[in-house]
Amino acid sequence: MVINMNFEYSEKDENFRKEVKDWLDETLPKSLSEKVKKYQRLTKEDYEIFMNNLTAKGWLAWHWPREYGGTGWNAIEKHIFEEEIIKASAPRIVPFGVNMLGPVLIEFGTEEQKNYYLPRILSNEDWWAQGYSEPGAGSDLASLKTTAVDKGDHYLVNGQKTWTTLGHHADKIFCLVKTDLNAKPQLGISFLLIDMDTPGVEVKPIITLDGEHEVNEVWFTNVKVPKKNIVGKENEGWTYAKYLLTFERTGIAGVPYSKSALNHLKMISKRSLKNGKPLIEDPIFSSEIAELEIDLLAMEIFNLRTVSAAAEGKAPGMESSLLKIKGTLVRQKTTELLRKALGPQALPYLPEQFDEGWNEMPVGPSYAGPIAKQYFNMRKISIYGGSNEIQKNIVAKASFGL
Amino acid sequence: MDFTLSEERKMLQETVGKFFNSNYKNIDKRSENVNLPEGYSKEFWKESSDLGVISALVSPKFGGLGGSGEDISIIFELIGKSLCVEPFLSSAVLSSTVLSSISNPRNDLITEIIEGNLLISFAHCEMNNRYEDHYIETNAYLKNDEWNINGTKSFVMNGDDASKIIVSARINGDVNDRDGIGLFLVDNDQTLKRPYNTIDGYRSTELTFRDLKGELLAKDENALKCIIKANSAGALALSAEALGIMQICFDLTLDYLKTRKQFGKSIGAFQSIQHRMVDMMLEIEQVKSAVMLASSTFEIDDLTRDKNISAAKNLVGRVGKLIAEETIQLHGGIAMTWEYSAAHYAKRLIMIDHLMGDSDYHRDRFKLLSNF
């Protein structure tokens, strides 16, 4: 049994944290972090401003090995970096190129692919999208139906992808496609890189329940894709897809998001009134906050245990799934209590307040506007990236021997 | 004991159900109504009046043809099933309850509401009032025999289109006193309005009064009694509405589980999913039972009425969250989209817990009324 556990960060880690924090203070435009804080709609340029700053600093590819232009950070440093960018209300790093495709190319790509695509990812020249889910292939991703037929020098691609996040900004998309229609589901899949401006590619917006446009359908009609755009071997794409899905999931619990939501919740509960007194003085409501904080406290240590194991080279297995489940539930609970704390103030919904430069008087306190919308929007996190049900299947299958 | 509806009420349920269905065929049709300048369809409202839907919410003593707890529940369960946005709650339940509960009931105004000619909104909520019946900052003072009202009312349903407003205001005492409250009738053309839509698609308004002249309808004990009764009637109506929504959510989800295939079979074939559907079914039966109890005791003494309504509304808040969240989760991404109706039902179900007292408020009131 370990008796000398140390929950403190080392001095080196703390120095690193300060370096990240100072850099963010210096380079992140105030107007941009304000937009993020107010949940305002971010433009393509907003994402790019932050990502270009990261590129200039050499921090964009924080998951990559040094030889490819990455940081070479260990898991604890990556964790600290992620925590600080969320704390600073920076826009999120669009993950599809740098966090998803990059590692796959580094592991499985040809030299030509690495030499061409990796620098373009590092310089933000290409905006990538992810072409995984289809209308008929969600949890059961292997049942996908988009086909790529071998036509000699090219593949002819037909089908439809869906839930393509920020696909309307994308220049390129990496897709899972069927190259062998007769093989068992997981065996006939290939990993293909497609230019969005190829004739036959069409992006259609999906409007979500909060009235926003973030995800899309991407349609492929007789799209010609050069043969050299396949990653790895034909019909072995499933291996690469799984590699991508399990790659670096230490941030999956979203601890820093929940921490900042918890602070926000406490602030609002001090300002909201119940019978004329601050809501936080209500013993039942404050107990709910306390229990949420306890869950979060435990989860943070759970997360750090996994991070620290990863730093020693142990690949996280089922911990990723467990952290995803708990992380999404805790984060959703924060949005629920925030909504509850507002009472009737959660009702008004002014879509125009999420536009840049909106400076009218809000209805009610200014913090109230995004809360209900956030609650509904955050229902997605227990659905995407492998729903919580799928995560439970993974854990049960991997660890019970049943 | 008899838990079945009378023949008359079955007919009412059937007629009104058909009428709502034909006018609220799908979510696009609803969005059309939401996007009208008034936030609802005046045409549909008038037709509702012609068909007797508004009248079914008012007692024969005041010119209506219904108005019992059961009538309110029947109509609002149907409103929930169609996600209808017309001013049934604001004008036909809240305002008509006040107008019929004051010492000198205003049958003249109630008749006009029933006929669909007059919209009256009840302005009681305020930014700092968290569902309470008596926490009121808006004030009224008497000058030259005229009442003047000052203050801002929040979350006034259909407060932009209503011609008249019933306002609760403090005549004397502290903001949180139970005594010293007055209810006033004011013309809405002199108020300052800030209309907006709520996240679930209903029209609400901030109304500001500056030395606005008002007619006193009730004061002190009678005024508070009217506010409590109106809020209770509203909570009952919303509980029944939520029940209707829950049933639709359940049906949509079950349909989807049968048709959506993953891993070579319908996702409903998985036992873990079936168990979750059973949990939902069970809780909906609980809500149905609580709403029936609250409806049947609506005309009994105030204490029984309020206690049972609080029980129903508390349960609706708790179960509503379960049903809304499970409906989305069991569907997956599709229920996150605007074009699929389940998202809109889920939104309304959640936001019902932000109107006329949430589950915490009604749990506290239940404890109070039960002498815990």
C-alpha cells in the first residue's frame, strides 16, 4: 500500500503553470476571452487568432512528439496546459487536425503525407473536420455506409456523414469509408482524406435545439478522391479510427470546465434571492452545491491519478471511459444547478445577445442569459464521442470477464 | 372510488384534442405561431373561444362551462401534447381566477375573456421574487382618491399583447410581508413593455409602471388569497401540461427505440434500455396519479388544494427532469436537433419547473402545509 502519496505539483510543474498563465495573460486578446465568457458565437477568425498564437509559440501541437513540431510535454504538463487555457477563457483548440488527425498521420501516414499535411496543420493552413458518424451509424460506428469504390487512380466516394462539428469552416475532412462491401463491418473500412472543395461535396447545416449552427451534414456524391489520400492500408481504417478515439483522453473529464462552472454557481447563488435572502443560505440548495463540489473534488483526484499514470507511460484504459461518464455527469449537474439557481430568470432567451458587440440591457442579471441554453446544449456531451452507454459497454467488456 | 372521466368530460377531451391536433400538426406549425408578432396565433385563440375551450376553464358561476380542477387538467394535458403557445395560462387561468376570487367578482371581464375578445395578463412575478406569493417590491399609493402604481413586473406571460393587466403591488409594509398587498387592474397601453420569447418558445414581457393609475380589485387578506389561488391554479394547469408532454416524450422515445437499429437490432432490444423505459413509465404513472389527486381536490378547502397541488408540481419538477433528459439521451443526437419535435417537448418540460414554483418551492410549501 502506498503511504506517502503526494498530491502536490512539483516546483517544476508550478513553474510551467506560471509560464503558461503568463503567456496567456500576454497574448490572449481580452475581447476574445470576454466573448468566450459570455458564450458569444465565435467566428472562424476567433478560433484562428488563438491557434495562430499557439503556432507562433510552438504550443499548438501539444500532443505531438518534438521531432514533428510538438511540445514533447508529459501528461502532467499537458494537463496543466489544458487547465490554464480553459481558466483563461480561451477559445477551444479545434481538435480535428492537431489532436485527432495529426497523431494518426504520425503513426500511420506515409512520409509524403506527413511532409505535406503536418506542417499545414501546424500553421493552421488547413481546417480539418471529422467524418465518422452517419445517420445510420452512431453508437454502432462500424456499420457505416459511405462507400469508396476503387476506380484505378482514384476512389469514387458516395454517402453521407453527420454531426460534423464546424464542418462549415473546414477545408478538408478525414473520413471512414467502406472499401470492401463484402467484409465484416470492422474489416472493410478505410481512412480517407478528402478535400472539401472537390466537386460533389456538400455541407448542410444542422440547427440544434438551442437554435445554433455548430454541426453539419456532409454529403458526398460521386466525389473523386486520389488514391494517395488513403491513410495506412486499405480496409484497415478501423484500427486507425480506434487509435484516434483512444488517443490522449486525459482531458476527457473536463475538470477545469466543471470547476469554473462551480465557482459561477456559487456566485449566482449568492446573488439570487429566495424569500428575500441569498439562495446560498437555503440549506437544501447549498447542500446540493456541496455534494456537487465533493463529486468534483473526488473526480479531480481520479483524473490526476490517471494523468500521473500516463506520465509514467501507462496508457489509460477503462479509466478514460469511467472519467468520460463521470465527467459528463458532473458537468451536466453544474448546468442543472445553475439553471435552478436562477429560478424564473432562466426563462428569457435573447438569441441576439450571443452576437459579438451586443450591448443592450439584458433581461435580468447579465449572467442569466446563457444559462438555460447551456443546460440544453450540454446534453450533447453524454452523447458524442461514444455515448455514456457505449462507454459502459466498453468498461464491462474489458474488465469483468463475464 | 371511480377514476374514470364522466361522459361529458370524455367528449370535451376528444373534441378539444382533435381541434389542437388539427391546428398543431407538427413542430413547424408551432414555430409559425411562435414567430407571429404576438408570439401566438390570434386566429387559433378566437377559434378556441368559439369551440368553448376557454369557457371550459371557467366555472358556470362566472359565465363559463367548466372551471373545475378536472376541466383544467383535461385541457392542459392536451395543451402539453400539442405544445400550444396561446394565452390559456395567462388569461384564462391566472387572470380569470383572480377576477372570480375577489369579493366582487368581475363577470363582465371574465365573459370578455371567454369570448376571446379581451386578453388580461396577471403580473405578479418580479426579478427578485422567486415564486413567492407575497414578496412584492412594486408599490401602490393613494393620491386624490386615485391609486398610483410604480415598479417593474417580470416574466409576465403575454404581457405585450394583453389589453389589461392585473398587478400585485405593495400598499404598505415590508417587501416580504403577507399583509399590505393590493391587486389592481390597469390598462396596458400606458405601461413600458419589453417583450421577449422564453427559451421554450413562449411570449413573456417585462412591464414597468410609472405612477400608473389602477383600479383596486382586492387588498390585504383577500388579495393574498387571490394570488395564492391563482398561483395554485397555474401550478395545477402546468402540472397537467407537463403530464401531457411526458406522455408524448415517452411515445416518441419508444417509437424511436423500435425503429432505430444499431449492432444489427433495434436499440430497444437492449435490456438496459428497456429498464430505463420502465423507470420512465413508472414515474409518469406517479405524476398522472398526483395530477388526478390535485385536480379532484381543487374545489375543496384551500389547505387541501394547495398541499395536493404542491405535491403534484414537486413531482412534475423531479420527474420532468428525468423524462426530458432520458428522452434526449435515449434518442441520441437526433433529439438535439431543432427540426425534431422531441427537443421542443424536452425544453418545455424543463422550463415548466421555472414557472409557478419549482420542485424546491413546492417541496417547501408541502412541508409547511403538512405541519412538518
